[in-house]
Amino acid sequence: MAEFRDIVGQEQIKEQLRNGISAGKISHAYIINGEKSSGKEFIAKVFATTLQCEKGGIDPCGECHSCKQAKTDNHPDIIRVTHEKPNSIGVDDIRAQINGDVAIKPYSSPYKVYIVNEAEKMTPQAQNALLKTLEEPPEYAVILLLTSNVNSLLPTILSRCVVLNMKPVKDELVRKFLMEEMMVPDYKADVCVAFARGNIGKAKALASSEDFENVKSEALGLLKYIHEMDLSEVIAAVKKITEYKLEITDYLDIIAIWYRDVLLFKATADANHLVFREEIHTIRKIAQRSSYEGIETVINALETAKRRLDANVNFELTMQLLMLTIQENG
């Protein structure tokens, strides 16, 4: 059974939630704010399970009927708000699943816990509907809003919630988790840690991805030979990447780690701290050939490409511009 100690990092959030449980001072509404895959759902599940545990401790006992129900996501008083539209949580979703349900007392527990994942997708009308419940919640109601963009929530919502901001997990903790809990070898853990930048879920997904090694070798193959390729060959290589399950932004992150290695080696001539140490021969060659300004231009271009893809700018055009920048500067 997952406990608070199983949450990697996030010491402030763990302390605040456990202190609230031990003091019996539970807020009616919490916002857990953190980037995608950072572990918001895991924290919400541990907190909700602990609140409903029949033993009443500061961690779930894992033995009682309530804990067993929570473990399999079958607890009648832990309600996960769902929505049919992929990109929005509408007013009808909130009215039907929270407002229309909250007046009914808990089935078997001290609390009714509502978990709204991707709360940034709530329309303004949905948020205003939720506000009615937040203004006069019944004693037993606890609403958990999980969001990757706290700024998308109305100020009136924010003012009625305890806001918990997730922080990037330290690299050494992510590395330790991957090597001890997932048995990932050190050289692969290094790449996953650099790639995840403090996001434990991202590190886990990458470490367990069947496609990761393929995508990594495709990306590095492209970077090694890009100066000898014409644009049609480059675009064909990029299209091949979309066949894998990894998101295109993950592919761009792998390229960004490569160029951070190039920049680090150019500045220090030390291979010990490189993520792609096994590629030192090529990294040395690119570091000698490229200027500091050129490498910075490529790293900035990668961020620009990510922003354009997030904004649904044409994929092929975005990638062509990026690859041309790499050819000219990398």
C-alpha cells in the first residue's frame, strides 16, 4: 500500500498534508499544482486513502476494508471526476459529479473526497459552478484540484483553496529511485535523470519505455550525420520518429541533452559529467566545430520548436526550421 514516504521528494507537501491529518485540520479544498507526470495523482491517492483509513493514522494502514477499496480505485467515497470532452471539463460534469452529489452523506467513511484531474481544463462556467460548492461545502467534503497550470483557475477558486506547489525532485533522488526501485543500470539512469529535469513520472516513463533506446539511437544518428544529409533525408528521419510511442517533445529533449553535453565539453574538456559519455568522440568533434553562440542558438531553437508544437503550428514546417538551424549552427 502506497504511503507518504513512497512519494519521492515533495517534502513540504508531505509535511503539510500529514500535519493537517494529525491535527485534524483538513481543508475543504486543495490545489496540487505541478507539471504533467510529476506525481500529482499519486499524492492525491495517498492523501485520500489516508483520510478514509479506518485506523485513523497519518498513513494508510493498507489492511482495513477502506484501504483495500482505495487501492483498487473502488472506494465509494473517493470520487474521480470524469469528462467526455478530451480538452474541457464542462459545467454539466461539475454539476452532475460534484454539486449534485455532495449533499449525499458519505457512504461508509468520514469524508467524501472528490479528485478533479487536469483541473486547468475546467471552463469558466464549470469553475463558477464549483465555486458554489466551495463557498458552502458540507463538513465531510474534500475537493482536490490537480492542475499543471494554476493560472488557468479563477482567483475566486484560488482564494478558497490551499495551494500546494510541486517542486522538481533532486537529481540524486530520481537517480536513486530509478536504480533501486526500477533496477535501471547507471548509464541509462543518467540519461533519464537529465531528460526528466526533476519530474519523477517522466523519468519512470522513460526508464520503462520500450521505444526509448530506439528513439535515442535515431536521434543521435541524425545528429551525427545531419551535416551530410539533405533536407528530404532529414525530414524522412524526423517522420520515422513519429512512429514511436514517445512524444515528439521527448525527442526534442533528447537532442537538447546532447547539445548541453556539447556545450559542457566545449567549456570544460571534461567527459566525466556528460550524459552521453559513450559518444565522446562525436561530442568532441562537434564541440570543436561549433561556436558557443551556435550551440546556444540550437538550444533556443529546440525550446521554440516545443512552444510551436504546443501551439499546434504545422509539424513539418516547425521541424524543417529546427533542422535547418541545427545544420547551420550545430
